[in-house]
Amino acid sequence: MAAAVIAQGDAAYEATGTFSDCHSSVEFFISASGLKKMDTFSNSDAFCVVYINGIEVGRTEVVYDNQSPHFTKQFQLDYFFEEVQDVLILCYDEDRKGSHDLNHHDLQGEFRCTMAELMCSDGSTLTKQLTKKGRSGNHGSITLHAEEMQMCSEFLSFQLAGKKLVNKDGMFGKSDPFFTIKRSREDGSWIPVYKSIHIMNNLNPTWPGDMLSVQQLANGDMHRPLRIEVWDYEKDGKHDAMGAVETSLAEMVERPQLAVVETKKGGKKKAAGHIKVLQADVFKQHTFLDYIRGGAQNQAWELNMVVGIDFTGSNGNPAQPGTLHYCNLQGGGAPPNPYEQTITGLASVLEQYDSDQQLPCYGFGARGPDRKVSHCFPLNGNPQNPYVHGVQGVLNAYHHALTQWGLSGPTNFAQIIGAASSMSQRHVQQQKKTYTILLIITDGAITDMQATKNAIVAAAALPMSIIIVGVGNEQFDAMTELDGDEGMGLHNSQGVKTPRDIVQFVRFNDFAQAAPGRLAKEALHELPGQMMKYFKSHNIEPPPVQAHAAQIGGSGGGGGGGVATAQVIEVSAQEAAMGSLGAQVLQAHKREPADDAQRALVRAVESLSMSTSGAFRMKRRRALCLHSGVGAETNLSSVGSGPVPFDPTGMPMLSISASSGCSKAALLLPSPSPMEGPPEPTLTQPS
């Protein structure tokens, strides 16, 4: 059974497009230099907008009064070796403060490259001159600094204070200090990752406390050099350097008093006060996997998918090839239509997190046998039980409904959102740990916008998210408005703002030619964050972790078929970095294993490597199903208590379960027989 589970996990990873030997998670930072002044009497207020393959992925903060800004905003994306990923960065000068409409700002220029070009550049740093209307000129330049991400779930809660800082404002004033934190890169350069507020007229400032992920601060490395720079704020953006000090996260948690040094012209150094670390606590935040993995008494959260399909007339005649609802049920010829492809791609991922795989399915915008238009009807024709089983059940119900309902209109969402919300509300009342995901597949412009906004604001208080996939060639401007990524937030008709973003909109055509699974990956990538915001806002703790034990057995490539008891060990990345389990894992099996079963397991354990953050990674993918986000994972609970077979290479067919970002690993290790006595490891610290 374990072999089947592992094989299923491998297939699911490949189906979602998130598992690739040539896939990495990459982060990059942006800086600019020599930007052209767009205003006569002031410097630029610059910000950048980032697009990947034509899709906006985010915007930097605005850096005011600065022609050479360094942005602290971090961009994270998946890098695929086998795909061309075009990067477009538009640099703007802010004209209308707070406006998200790019037409309200002046375009400084554009920067274009590919991810391959960036990652293959010297030190993964790429500088290009900005162009405007296809022409280069005196527009300045953009520099990208990229680095492969080492994921971790630790955060730093910190607060700093200055003591007797140097004064840069002369006899009749005092400096207005703020500080930045920069982290080192492999080439010795520094990139900014954090900027504090400035405090007016104070040489002994206490800055407000803040929280920052260890990944953003130090890419998961407790010992990576950090540089704290203190500056005297100037309104024109020409801030005066007050001094700097180098430290590390490992040193900061000791709460030291750091000596600030000012470097004068000519390289002469001078004492410039101190930085006192008032607070520096590293802690682990719960991750998405903490909630969905199997816990004690099977208390993991489940995902329940609700499907809503657009049956409006703008989809075209379903009997005519080339229309959006045309189904080639005879086999051969036409590929699955966009509705079928979306259902298959997303439901095949989400059903893995639903134990009974019962999915309620609805349609909207169709005319029934009674000639009345319905905006929420069950695809299987059973209002009392709209559930079907699995992906194929959804497809069968969809095909059946096309023969029973006539396409009509208009395109209204409010009723189907209300139906999914009612299901979610019942789960809450029944104290079920179920998170509802409404998938709406549509081809046209929405006609009940305010009613839909009202329904979304109400749904945001429930354990629920909404994914909208737009098919066809419409512009879908209204759908983009419903997606809360633009930062403005939705409001209902009473002016109440949605407490969290629960809508993700994706255009099907943007991924029609992409690798299999990329549509599902894009549609689902915000879901873990949306779930975590709900759990956090409702003070919901993850289920307790249940220890598992298993027996490892098999032929091991023609060997003796022995059985060894296994034990589960869980360690955090911080504990691993401190070396507390290095001897236990890395050196536990230097003696000759007792049988083929143990020998194969030892090879699996010895293929582990320690990352800089102390988290463990597995080099053999059959021994570790690793994921960060929505995908397939084989938990230890799936191993059970029976014998576990070996694959043809002699590797045990079991999984080593890791939380998102490798910050925690559960390892299966053979326990010594009572007659053999304990192993005698050599106690060495991991590098």
C-alpha cells in the first residue's frame, strides 16, 4: 500500500507541475540608479511594477526623493529551467500619491530580461539601462539581485534602540535617525531587506518593534552577515550616513549592545554610538501543512471544493466544435474544453485533501426544463444532494447538465457564493474542520457586481476561499476588481471592508500553452496564505502532532527480507542548526546494519544533506515528498504499521514528511534490537 501511496504522490507532483528536478524557488530584489528627474523642482518618487510572462506579480514600495533608490520589497517566484520566463519591470515616478492606477504616474522606463538570463548572469546580478518606447537614453538603469531561496517558517520579533548616536545636524539641531538592515550576498555585496521609520530630533531613539521572516532577513541562515546602517533622515532623500555595524541573527538573539562605527572620507573610522538590541526572539509560525497533515485522532483540516460552472449563452452552442462548452465525448480529435481542463487540473489537486472526495457541483445562468433561468442549480439534478464523487463525477455531472439545461444568462455570482457560504457556515456550526473552496469557471462580465461584493465580504468571515477562472477572450476587468491583490480591498454596500482577501482570479488563456499543472499552481498558490489568515484571525491552533511508528521490511534488492522497527524524530530548523540531532541522524549508523532492510534505510538517511539553516533535505525524491504550498504529500500516517516494500533501487518505499519550507522534518530511523544494544555514534557537529 505504501508503494501505491508514494507512486500516487509522485504522479500528483508531476501533474501539478510543482515538482521538477529543474525547478527552484527564487527571490530577487530591485535597485535603480541615475533615474531621470521627471519633476522640475523635486527628485523622483520611484516605484517599480514587476510582470512575469505578462502577468503582474507585485509592486515595490515608493522611495521618495531619490534618483538611485534601493527597494526593500522582495519578490518570490518559481524558476523553471525548461520554460522561458519573461521578466518586465516598469519604473514609475509617483505623481498621485496612493493611486493604484498606473495612468496617474509618469513612466520612467522599462527593463526586460528572462529568468534564465538573470540566473546565469555573474553572481545572479543583472544591470540594464532603462528604455522608453523601445529606445535607450538618459533614463537610468535597473539592477536585479537574485538568489535561490532556502525556505523556513521562523520569524524574528525584534526591537532596536540607539544610544549616543552621532549628530549630523550641527549645534542647533539633532539628527532624525532611522536604520536599514542589509544582508550579504555570496559576491560580498549587500542588499537592503528592511527599513525602519525615522524618529525626529533624537540621538537616543527607541524604534518601534517589528517582525520579519528569517527567510527574508537572512535567507534562513542564522549566521549570515547582516549590516545595520543608521541614517539621518533628510526630506530631499539625500540622507546622511551616521554609521554602521555588522552582526548576524545568531548574535542578535543574544541581545548585545553593538558599537556603531562611522567611516570618514579617506577610510578613517570613528566611534558613533551604539545600537542596543532590546528584543530579538526567533520563533516558528504555524504553517499551512501544520493544519492539513494528519494529527492526533485524525483532527487535520480538510479542503472541500465546490464547483460553479457558467451556463450563460455567451459560451456558444455546446454542439458546435470550437465553442467553450463543446465536449468531444466520442474520443479522438478535439482536446478537452477549457471547463473540462480547469475542473481536471484543480479538482485533481484539491480532492487529495478531502477524505470522502464528495464535491458539490452547481451551474448558473441556465434555463431549465420549466423555462425559468436559475443562477444556482445542481449539476446532478438533485437539489437535496448535489454531491458527486471525485473528478470524474464532476465531469459526468457537467456533461449531463449540458443535455438538460439551455444556455441563457445573465452572469450572476451572488447566489452561488451564497450557497457555498451556507455550506461553510454549517461546517462551522457542526464544528467540522473543513475549509471550503468555491471554484467558479466563467466566460463573461459579471452583472451583479455589488451583490457579489456583499456576498464576498460576508464569506470572508468563514473558512472559505473563492477561485475564479476566466475562460474565453473577455477582458475580465470586473474579475480583477474582485481579486483583492491590488491592496484596496472590497467593500459591501454598507461600506464594510472585507477582513481578508479570499478571491484569486486567473485567466485560462494565460496558461493554455504552459506546462501541465501550471494553471492549477497559479490558481491555488494564494490558498495557503488565505487559510493561514483565517486561522490566525480566529486564533485556531493546528491539530496536535501524532507520533507514528512503522516497520520497515522487504527484500532490499534480493536480500534477506528482514524487518526493522522505526521511530519518528521531529526537530525544528533551529534545533538542527544548533547541532542537537546531527549526531543522532548523521552518525547513528556507522556500524554495519543488521539486515538488508536496515541497510537500505541507512542509505536513505545518509543521503540527507544539511542546508545552511539546519533544515534537512532529501536527495532521493522517493524518500521525501517535499512541498511548499498546495500539492501532494505522503504523510507518515500513510505508512501505517505494516511492512514497507522497497523500490527496484533498494530504497525503502516510505516518505519522510516535512513541513512547508523544510523547517521541520520527521525521520524514520531503525531502532536497535534490545539484544543488540544501542548504537555507538561519534558525536560531531554538523557543518
